[in-house]
Amino acid sequence: MNAVGRRERGVLVAFLGLFLWTGGPVARGQDTAADFRQNCVSCHTIGGGRLTGPDLKGVSGRAERDWLVRFIVNPQAMIDRGDPYALKLLQESRGVVMPQFSGMSAARAQALLDLIAAESELEESQFKGLQITDRPFTTADVQGGRGLFMGVQPLRNGGPACIGCHTAKDLGGLSGGRLGPDLSRVFERLEGRKNLAAWLSAPATATMAPIFKNHPIASEEIVPIVAYLEAQASGGGEDMSAGPLIFLLIGLGGAGLMLVVFDLAWRMRFRTVRKQLVLTSTGRGEE
Amino acid sequence: MNALLFIALPYVALVLAIGVGIYRKLRKPYTYSSLSSEILENKRLFWGSVPFHYGITLILLAHLLAALFPSAAGWLLGGEIRRLVLELTGIALGIYTLFGLIVLIARRLVPKSLAQSVTSHMDGIVLFVLLVQVASGVGVAIFNRWGGVWYLHTAVPWFWSLAVLNPDTSTVDSLPALVKVHFVTGFVLILLFPFSRLVHLVMFPLQYLWRPYQVVIWNHRRATQGSVRREIAR
């Protein structure tokens, strides 16, 4: 800061003011159908049966509109308040609390309810959900799913491979990513093919939703991934490999190796000025 | 808060870095330096400066190239062996850089040392932010791997949204706190760039490659008595 004058400091203060001024929340328009697809279909269908959450066909007939809006805006608050119908829904979903979505407002909830009402009138809603096969998965299905999980076979729509953020127990080596949870038992956690397939069709976590919104997993890719994750769940257990520790140790070893290499490379180079100056000035060094 | 940290901060940092950076270059060109303390130093500087600068340069290049060419980076990271090689190289470089940075900080902390006597407050701030930046990067690489893969689908779309003036933080809003710290300190460093020794980042000494050897004459006390001692340096 010594090198800068009063004028630069003035500029800095002005920009800090701008920084604070522009820091407010940024409102974004939302297409309601896209909103439903992005945030709701991993747990709900409209006319396709129950997933983790209830089938929403005709939901307006099951509760008051005002109640539904309040529940969509903040489900946890309704549960915490001890609302009987909210507690019943919680029990039916086996304790899975509906998440509170970022930026959810009463107006957005109203728009979603309008959409659900309109879709409920249709013979077959576009949100009926993926109807996944009941047949036993083959070895080819499982291997295909492993290739997609590992990224050996890229996802058709450009989404990231699962291994970037997740691990599974059969990966071996340095195993999978650690940004997201271990998926070895996700088949059990989501209670089967139907829920897992629905989840994959529109991953709803705050991290995955914005990524897969623009790169959805194709339905023919969902079947092999479900097959792979079903195979992972059989026999129980999670990824217990020492991958992270090995990763760190190799990193430490690599850094140590680089120090040795640079020490050798610098052996014949001028690596310290002062020492040479002191030696020369005291007549002990080379001319 | 996310809008403040991931929209306002990056724009303010970049505008200041470019604006004040150009102003300083035009008005005070001789301050575009890292104020080398090489001549004051013992061997300690070698173990700090060399690992830090080689490490940070390669890591910074990897971040920039992956952001500029995400498809190519995605292909590189798509193969299992390629991903392992790149990620292991990354963590080794990260630890190597962190080692160098700690040495650089430690040498300035020695009481009454020459290095401490030429350390400004801004040097202290830059070193602290750099330490948080590099340490959080190593932490992310260890605890949230494989960062190379998910970086392409979280931070890179955010960078591009900023570049095209249509900011969208949705892909980074929910990342772990350590990752957010890494993002924020990165832009704080860009913010500090024009006000600190970091300006030397854009002073590429390319002419060093073809300039002739330079004769540095040391005006030693005995030099005044007729003996000129010379150091040949590149």
C-alpha cells in the first residue's frame, strides 16, 4: 500500500461502496414447468404413483391452498409447529423432510400449484415420471453403468461423471470423489429402482440441480446407472478403501521428490546472493 | 451473501485490478516490482521462493487453462489413468507450493531479521491471504476430491457467467465452506494485485531469455581502493 497514493485509496473506497451496494440478492425469473422439473420430480410424480413424496395428482383436493403454499415455502417450519397433516406426510415419507428450496416464495408456490392443477386434469401428465423396467438387470447393464459412473463412457448430454463427486465400494485404487456422499448404498437409501431413477432424472440437491438442469442424464443412461448402484447395494457396506490417505501420502511423496529434484537442479546455480557477498567481503570466498 | 461474495467481489476485484493496475503502470512504472530481497537473503530464500513460484505458476496455469478450455480439460480428466496422474500431480504441486510459502512467511517472521525489516504491512496481508488460498486449495484437493472434475461443472460455469456479464452463482452457492473460502481468497488476491507486490505477476521477464550476460559491479569498500569485484549473474 506504500506505493499507492491518496487518489488510489479514494478509488478503492468508491469501489468498496459499489461492492456493498451490488451485494443484494439477485432475483431470477423461473419458468414454472422447468422449476417443477428441476426441483420436484426427483420425489414427486403427477399421476405416476408415489416416490419418496406423494403423487401430486389432485393435491389441491387434499389440502387447503393456503396450507399447501405455506408448506411448500417452508416444510420444516410446519413440521416443527406440529401441524398434524405435515406430520402425517412426514410419516408417509418415512421421515424424509421435504427440503426448503432456495428462493421459494408464496408466489412461486402458487405458480407451482397452478401447474400441478393443470397437469392433474390431463390424462397423462408430462410429469408422470420415468417408468423403469422391473426385469432383473444383466451383467451388461451393470458394466455399462460402471462405465458411466467412472466417466469411461461420457454422459450423452455433457453432465459430469458420478466419480467426480461420489465414490462406491467396488472402485478400488484411489476410489471416487468426496464432494458428495458415498453412493454404495444409495439404492437402499432411496428405497429402490423407481425412486433412484426418478432422482437421477432430475437430481434435486442444491449442488447437482443447477449442473444437471442443463445436462440431464438421458433416460437410457439412467437404467444402467441404477443397475450399477443396485449391484453396489447388494451385500451392504460402503467404500472403506484407504484411497484418501494414499492420495495424501502420494502427494507428500511427490512434493518431497520435487524438492530433491530442484535441489539437484540448482546445485550448479547461484542460489544465495548474500552468502557469496559475505564470503567475498571477508576474503574467504572466491573472487 | 453469495451475491456479495461471488458477484460483487469478483467484479470489484477485476475492475480495480485492471483500472488501478494500468494507472499504477502509467504513473508509477518503477513501483511495478516485487522489491526483491534476494541480496539480503541466505539459503532460506531458495527453499521458499523456488518451490512457491514453480508450484503456484503451474497450479495457476492449470486453473486458467481448464477454465478457458473446459471441454479439453473434461476429456483429459475423463480417462481414469489421466485423471489420477493429473490429480496426483496437482496435490503434489499444492503441497510443494504450500511448503515454499510457509518458508517464505517464516523467514519474514524471524525477529530483527533483514527480511522482516523490509516487510511492509501489505506484504503481510498478501502473505496471509496467499496462505489461506493455498492451504484451502490443498484442503479441498484432499477432502473434496476429485476437484479437477467438479471444478469444470461448478466454478467454470460461474466464471463464464461473470465473463459474459450474466452472473449465475447457482453452481457454486451450495459448495462446502472450504471451497468458498478458496474462491473468495482468490478474488481477494486479484483485489490486492494493484496495491501490492503482486503486480510483478504481469511483468514477464521474457527478455531474460535473449539478453546478454549482465555484469553486476559491487561497490565494496575495497573497490574504492581500486579493486573492483564482480559477480556474473544472469
